[in-house]
Amino acid sequence: MSEVPLQVEMEQLMLRYPTGKVAVSGISLDIAKGQFVYLIGESGAGKSSLMRMLYGGVRPSSGVLKVEQTDMRSAAASRVRQLRRRIGVIFQDHKLLFSRTVFENVALPLRVQGWKRDRLVPRVQKVLEFVGLGDRLWSYPETLSGGEQQRVAIARAMSANPPMILADEPTGNLDIDTAHRVLDYLMGLNALGTTVIMATHDLQLLESYPGRVIQLHHGGLASDSHAGRRHVG
């Protein structure tokens, strides 16, 4: 029986900001391909800092961090940029381009990767239909509700079929029904094989959508538990 390949490897991982603040301290853990992982912990526990290291927004100060077998401490900047294009990131504040249509926002990762229009257009339409926004292609983000904007962010993150999606508090500003809808989408992507790592403070979601739960506390690893998975239909 073959082992599941690792998506993320961490060993004694540390992040110290230039101010001297230690945001992540001594974390050692592995995340296998295809897992659904929650990062939980109090505000300031290190969740967002760990996320930033995972997508190459900031380099680790010491220890080991490998993402898709790329050493995130020593890799060339060009290699980190290349990896970042392969990772879907969903931010709590969406980070949508308000001067661009929904279509253009979702198409952006595909344009960066050089997709031709004949492939790009049907792909954007497909992912927007997946998140229930197939009729809003030519709307502008400012005309959408907060929940709809978050769904555009999910569509953008998944548009290029990334092997991994990082979601930093994706339900933080949403009502409970919309939050559950967002989790349905993420669980659906995970069922198709995408690794999902999601930072959240909403522990009620964990009861309805079980997964692996990694708890951080003061920048360190407090606990790591594997829970059962429900079937996603």
C-alpha cells in the first residue's frame, strides 16, 4: 500500500518579524495531499502568519517549510512566484479588483498562466456556475453582496484547478447560511482531490464539516486531531 504524498512539510518552523515579534514558533507537522485541514486558535495565535508562509507572502525565519516539495526558505524568488500561481488563496477581505468585472476577476489567474481565450472563457463560466454566480459574469464586485463577493473569491481561487487552496477566515464576515454554503463549495473541491487548508475562528463549522483540526496557541502547535469525514454529495 503506497503512502499519500505530502503537500506540506514543516519542521521546527519559525517566523520572526523585523519588529522582533515571534509569530510562529517551532511548528512541526506534515499535511498530505487531499486533506481538509482547519487552523484554529485565538486572535494572534499565528494562523494568518502561517498562511502567508504557505503561499510565499513571507519567508520563514528558521526551520523547514516545504510546499509542493519547494523549500520556501531557500527557493529563488522566481520559483516562489511560480508556486504561488499554482495555489488558490481566499482572503477574508476578498481582495477583488473593483474596477474589473466578475469575469475578469476570476479570469486573472488563468491569464497569468497564459490560458488562451478559447479555454479561458468556458472555464470561467464553469467555475462561476459552480458557486452559483453564472448569471453575474459582467457585474462589478461593488454590486454584489458580501457573500457573493466571497463566492467570486472562491471561483477565482479554484479557476486554475490548483492542487491546494488556502482560505484565511473565508466565512468571518458572513451570516451562518452563507458560511455553510461556502463550506459546501470548499468540501466539494476537497472531494475532487484539492487539499484545503482553512483558518477559522468559527468552531461551530467544525461540527457540521469535520476535518483535521490543527490548533495554534501563541505561535506554537497546541494540538493536532484527525476527525472523521462526511460524504460530500
